[in-house]
Amino acid sequence: MAAAAASAAATGPVPFKDVEDDGTLAAAAARAPLPKEEFGDLVAALPRKEQFLDGRFYQGFWLPEHYAPGIIAFQRRFTPRTEDVVLVSYPKCGTTWLKALAFAAMTRAAYPPAAAGDHHHHPLLRLNPHDCIPFVEDFFTDGHEAKLDMLPSPRLINTHTPYPLLPETVTGGDDGCKVVYICRDPKDMVVSLYHFMRRLQPDLSFAGVVDSVADGTVPFGPMWDHILGYWRASISRPDRVLFLKYEDLLRDAGEHVRAMARFMGRPFSAAEEAAGAVASVVELCSFEKMKGLEVNRRGTAGSYKSMPRDAFFRKGVAGDWANHMSPETAARLDGIFRDRFRGTGLTIP
């Protein structure tokens, strides 16, 4: 039923989980090798570091080894559409919340959030946000990139790829797609990443995660370069790159949902404002609402080292780092990022 509705939809975004394969994936797989085969030799020759997610150093960043071939394929092969919106985050910096808010705001005509009490009506009540918006690292690594072509426009897609590694088709020219980026206090990211990865590696060392952030080898790091890439792009191309802070969203989600909807080309009308549409989107996507849904408490998400869905909903707060790290560790991280951000105009949080 849901898949049929998605296929019949005139415009997107639609939940990618609802889009049925019409044979496109099998045909594409028969024509082209998987990225791990096509780029395997290239990745194998890159500098490597063993850690909680083994990394390969590519064009200035430490990519998770498993995803490196897919990211290279994405960089070289992705063809955006003008109306596409790429949601980007550093891992554990609000990805799930950003996906939910962007999806709810973009699809509110087809799926009014105020009517979301019907579990068969709104996708976010029956699907995890990661089942609504595709993570390109998964799609390209698994050889499923052809499914992106099956999605109607405008498409919402998600990646952790650093700005310098994005396809030139995304970063170049004036007719490319738009990018929404979210960042977070690095100290809270460390805590969130630690708890997340412990679901797979119970003996993971907190100090080891801190050290990997401090020396820049954390997956998709250096984190400071990841953040600065999008920060600078948002200054030089404000019509193409929107830069958000997790802490600002927590303080006033409504204001930033309005800004995001306007940036994505779906501004809220005066009538919608009067009807409370913004508040409905915020409520539908609230941490408490999302965490309490059965679909987000059972099963797994992701194709690589499938993670329990409840791992994506831990606390959803700012400042939890104070409960996990010493003042000395906090000062160490603050000092590193303060030095890296000096002169850029960026402060976090």
C-alpha cells in the first residue's frame, strides 16, 4: 500500500523505503562492478589506521574503510538534480533529527503533520527517519545507487561526506542542488559517538575516542576541517549551503524549521503559520515523540554493522559531556577547536 502510494506520487520527497524496485537495481548491478571492486586497489593503497572504525586517509580526511569505495563512487558518479537537497552532518551531531525535520517540512502538503495521529498517514510514524531519507554512503557502497534515480524530485538525501570530497556536480556552478549542514559541540559529539559505538564494541575506550577526535583521525575527521568546509561554503554560497547548529535547534526549533523550509524552497505560508504548521512539524519530530515510537525502538538501521534503532535516540540534549569527561579533557578539546576556528567567525556551541 505505502509503496504503491510512493510510486504514484507526482512529486517528492517520498520515503525511499516505500519505493519498489522495478528491476532497475538488478539491471544496474549487471552493468557495473561494485565500488569495492572498482576502487578496491585505490583504497588499499591509502594510508590506514586501525581504530573503532578502521580508517583510510583520502584527500585530507579519514574515511571509514568500509565506506571509502562508496564515497569515492559518490564523488565521481553522483548526478544531482536542481531541486535536490543534501542533508549533511558530522556523525552523531543531529543527523536523525535533521532528517526528520527536513522530511516533515518538505512533505507537509502530502503528509500534514497535524494529522499525524493516523499511523498509516505519516511516514515518520511507521518508518525510522533513516528509512525515509537515503544515506548515500550505504547506497553507493552496496551498489544500490540506481535506486536514487527512482526517487521523484525533489529528493532528500543524506551524507557524512566532507565538503571538499563532495561531487563537483554538487559544489560547482550555480545550478546545483542545495546543502543543509548541522554541527554540534565536539564534546557532546564525543559522548554520543562513544555510547553509539559501544553498542557494537562494549569494551570501547572513552579516552580512545577523545584521542581520535583530538588528533583528527576520528571517522570523517579531522572534525574541525569537516565543520569548517561547510562553514566557509555557507559564507561564500549562502544561497546553496545552510549551516545549522544543534544547540540552536534545541533553543528554538521553530525558527530554524522556518529557515530550513524557506531555504529548501518550501516556505511556510501565512495560512500555515496561523494554523500552527511549524509547531506541528516540531512536535512530530520531537525527541520524545520519535524515541517513543515502536518503529524506533525495535529492529536495526543501516546496512553496515546494522545498529539497533534505539541507539539513534539516546538523550537529545546539549551539555551531557559534563557528565562524562573531566574538566581537563573538556579544556583540551575546547582549546583544539578554538585554535582551529580562530579567525573564521565560527564559534561552537
